[in-house]
Amino acid sequence: MKEVGIKRRCFLKFSGLAFASTAANCFFGLRPGFAAEGRTPWRNKAMLNDTAKCIGCLSCATACKKANSLPDPYKYSLETDAETWTTVKFKKAADNRVLNVKMQCMHCTTPSCAGICPTGAARVTEGGVVVIDQEVCIGCKNCVVACPFNVPGFSEETGTARKCIFCKGRLEKGLIPACAEACPAGAIEFGNRSDLLTKATNRVNELINRGYQNAQVYGIDQLGGLKVLYVLPEAPEALGLPHSPKLANGDSVLKWATGILTAGVLAVAPLRSIFQERAGDGGSKPEGRVKIT
Amino acid sequence: MTYEVVWGFPVALYLFLGGMTSAAFYIGVLAELFSKGKYRNLARIGSYTILVPIVIGLFMLLVDLGRPLSFWHLMIQSQPSWHLVLQTGSVMSIGVWLLVIYIIICGVIYPAFWLAEESVGSRLPIVNLLKGKEKLRKIIGYIGIFPAFLVSIYTGVLLAVSSISLWGTTPFIPILFVASAGTAGIASLIIALYCVKQLSFEVMEKLVKAETVFVCLEFLTVFVLIVTLLFKGQALEAIKAILGGSLAVLFWIGFVLAGAILPYLMNHYHLKLRNGEKRLPVVASVLSLFGSLFLRYLVLMAGYIR
């Protein structure tokens, strides 16, 4: 009887906890499994691409296409586009070695695509993942020309701009991005950004000791910090990455101002001197006015 | 070298028509203002050249959209509730509203005042109410100068606010497009005046002078843009293509020779003859319009060469 009593108490205790947990989840809209970490446990997560470790097998590109139902999973593309959300660029270093640079959306903290999007379709989601809302996108292609990494592509099929979404659907299920899971060389890691930064710094020191004097961590502070970090054995430019990527609309005020100044000064002033009627110029009798009937 | 066209000919045409109509408007209104009414006919003719081309231009923009039927997402959205859309960081979003204001003021209201003075317009309902409202017409014309200026500038800023080196590295594309819009606006005024048989020698002389200013500004900006980019080591492939590569014919023959130098010489020759054939400046203006269009197409295409 005593044994049964304990079991009943345990049962009641766990039932109560389960009920409270379910009620809390329903009330706050929390997803099962993420209650302890909030709705976006991937907020502080990042990806680390170790260029020195990448063997260029393109498992990441294939896994990405399969996970996101993109066409031609085994077709190689030189650039990321609407149907290739991640690829590997093969860059020749100064000493003729080929370095493999995995490219995908960098999920910038201050992304150009979200800044210039006229409909608000491109935006930074709660967990820091940059997405292009396919329901809102009208396919104006402004994000395609704005991205300093040349990542988004325009899909003729959907009529929208598309790009890597950091496998947001997988993250919501508690999984890691497909590319990181598929990498057989350990060149793509997914984890806490701070841990990855420490790891990347150690790797860079290791590379410098091995003679790679230009080795560096990329993505720490570019565009407010990238969600995709890199260990680069060479300078970013040598690997096709911009050293200091600019926010496309960062200097839009300057560009409006130069245009206004041109129109205001360089166009209006000459027009004034050309059309201005001075005393003795024959008055201001309307010229060439013929009624149209 | 990658050469994937993002914005093609329809966008070039849209930028060209936006620039041309806006310049025709502000040149006409400013001509009337500065001449104290002597060249008011330029304001009248200029205002008539806006609506049809700008509607064609907007149609071109729609054609270029991946989802043309969702174009209203640029202005109105239904999620989470119905609201107007203005993304202040987006040049395209600002441009859409500018175009709306521009079309309403410069393309519809202002020409309606002029139309009311014509025998055709005075018979139209609503329009005939505007007859004789000269002061109000002038005020609306002056107000319209601002959206017209901004539309002219917007066509360049749209490209300049990007990560494409040729367009975004320097602030010169807006200047270039303002200058080019000026030449196109003057060309459209000359053609329109010829069509209604009101192209006098005196007006032609003034317009050619103004065109000279815009052409000089255009060439100066192209020169400064290329030198700056060479100095910065940016967009080198694009510059190579423009000066001596795949886009060289379009640049040297289409823009420089046929689009700018030839029309300039033809117009000056016409003025020298004084009572020469008026079809000459019209041909020159048509060439000038093509030159402006080629320039925009050239700038777009060169941008994709990386």
C-alpha cells in the first residue's frame, strides 16, 4: 500500500507539472522542447566555415538543396542563386593552392536586402535569421543588386527573390542547418556564436603559426556581425569576400544630396541665366502660343 | 566574369521615361518663371508630355516585376491589417510614392489647368472649372517642380544605392542621370513643339543653350565617374567593357556620337542657318532621346560585369 501511495504522489506531482507546462506553452505560444530557451533558441547561434578545412566535396550544397526541396541537387553552380542557396567557390591563392570558400546568406545583423526592400518582404526575424517572405515579395530584384555578397537570386519560376534561410524550419524542429550536418570534413560547425568565435580565433592562431600570415576570422563585425563566421587562411579579397562590406543604403542620404545639389545648382542656375528676361529684352510677351483645337 | 542581367531593358526604359518627363516638366515651368511668362508655352507643352510616357514607364516597371499583379504590395499591404507601406530606407519605396505625387500633380492636375485654356478642354466637365485660374496654375507648377526634381534624381539614386561597384561606389550616377534627363527633357520639348507647329527660332535657341549645359554636365560626370573608379580600382571590368569591350559600340557610337555629339552639332548647324529646315532639330532630338536611353541601358548592363 505504501508503495502504491508513493507512486500516486509521484503521478500527481508529474501530472501537475505536465499540466502547468502545457498551460504555459499554450498561453505563451512556446514550442515543445524550446520552453527553457525561449521561442528562438538559435538567436545566439552561428555557423563557422573553416575554409582551411573545407575539401570542396559539395556535400553541403547537395544537402541544402535536398533539405529545402530545391531542384538539381547534384548540379554545381558557381554562384548562389534562387535555386542554389549554398555553394563552394574554388579560389586560387597566391601560391597556386586552391581554397574552397563556402558561400550562402551571411545573415547580417544589419542586412542590405532588408534595408532596401520596398515591401518589407526581406527582414530579420526574431532569432536573427534573414528571410525573404515569399508571400510579400513582388520580385523587384532590389535585394539582388543590394547584397554585398551577391547572394539572393531571382526565381523565374516563383517570380520572387530567394536565398538561404539558415534552415529555419530545421532550427524550429531543434535540428541544425543541413549543410553543417552534411559536412564530412568538420569544416562547417554550428553552435553558440561566442564558442565558435573562440574556436575560430584559436584556429587562426594555429594557421598563423603554420605560416599563413594573412589568416583571420571573418564576420565578427562586418555589417553589425554575421551569423556565418569564417576562418580564412588568406585576406578576404583573395577569397572573393569583401573586406568591409557596405550597407547598400548606408550612404543614400549622400546620394540623394548630390542629386538634389546637381538639380538645384548645376541645372537651375544655367536655366535661370538662359531664360531670364532682362530689361530691354523685348518684354515678356508670350512666345509661340497657338491654341490647339 | 559573371554577366547575369538583373534589371534589363524595361527598367532602362522606365528610368529613361521617368527622367525625360520630369525634366521636361521642370524645364518648362522654370522657363516660364525665369522669363516672367514669355516662354510659358514651354510649361504648357512640357506638361502635356508627361502622362502617357510615365504610364508607359510604370508599365515597363510592372513588366519587369516577378509578380506584376502583386505590385500593390509596394503601396498597400493587408498583413497584419490593411496599411500603407513606406519603407524609409528603401529608395524604391520612396520612389513609388514620389511617382504617385508626381503623376497626380505634374501629370494630371497641372496639365488640366492648361487643357482648360484649350478649346477642347474648355468643353470637358471638371476641367472647364479650371479655366482662367492662372495664379493657381502657376502655384501648382512651382509646387510640382519639387516632385519632378526628385523623380529625376530618384532614377539615379535607385541604382546608386546598391552593392554594384559601378553604380554604388561613387555618388555620380544620380548626377549623370539628372544631366541625361535634362537633355532628354529638352529633346522631348523640341519634338512636342515641332508636332504642334510652335517651334520658333527664339525658343529653339534657348533650348539648345540649355541642352549644351546638360550635355557638358553629362560628359563631365562620365569622365569624373570613370576616373574616380579607376583611381579607386573599382568596377574595372565594367569600365574596360564600356571603353573598349562588349559595350564599347553602345557607348561610343550610341551614346557619345549619335546620342550627344551629333545632335549637338545638328542643333547648332540649324541655329546657324537661322531659317533652316525644322526637321533637322527634330531628328537631332530623336537621336538625343536614343542617346539618353542607351546611356541608362549601358549603365545597367555594365553594372553586371564583375
